Amino acid sequence: MICDAEIGSTFAGMLPLGHFTLRDTAKNKCFIGTGTGFAPLYCQIGETIRKKLAEKIAFIFGVRNHADSFYDEEIRALLAAHAGAEFFPYFSREAESEYHGYVTDWITAEHIAEYEEFYICGSPAMVRDAREKLASLGVSGEQIFWEQY
């Protein structure tokens, strides 16, 4: 996996090591993260777009409030390069936002129906909850790739 200037990343050299790597498959991909999970997911999304590995991409990312948001313009610019990409910014402490709550609130049968691979990275509690929720909706463990920080 490459995270380079070609995709506008400022995270070169911060690629995930070990089992949390992007699969080189032509499957729709959903990326779910919080906090420090941003860096590897951002790189994986960039690589997915660069290699044209998916028709549909969803990026669900959560922070506490708008003041904690970062790289919003970069995320939107990266996803704008792919017609089938969507961004869902969740804010757990701001009731007035469009996506209020936790990233796991997005995980419903309706939302995940078009995705075949799920990449999850962030806090241990969020990763656990997301994996459990996906499993309860019938997503097999072979479709879920994760790392927790």
C-alpha cells in the first residue's frame, strides 16, 4: 500500500503494519474510524481510489465535536475524486449536527447492504462495538479488517 503525494496525503510513512492492510480486491469498501484511526484509513481510502478498487466507498469517522475535527477539506477533496464515495462525519457531543452520536450508529442493515469489506480503526471500545454490530447483521469475520489504538 502506498500513501503518497499523488493522493495528497500528509501521512506518508505512517502506513499500518501487520494484518491491518488494504485488500487488493474489487469490492465495495466501508471505512469506519475514530481518533488515531484516521491516518491508516485515510491512506487506505486514497489507495482504493488510486487503484480503482471499489465502485462505492463510505468513510464514517467520528470525533466529539466540530472543534475536534481535522483534515476535513483533505477528506472531502480525496473523496471528491471518486463518484461513488461518501463521507459521514459523526459528532458524539453535538446534538445539532447532521450525524450526532457514535460511528456505530451508522451501522444498520440498510447502510451496510452495498459494502463487501469493512475496515475499522480507532479506540478499542469502538472497534469491538463495530465488529459486534456488523456480525449481528450477518457480516462474516472474513469481511472485517481492523486495528485498535
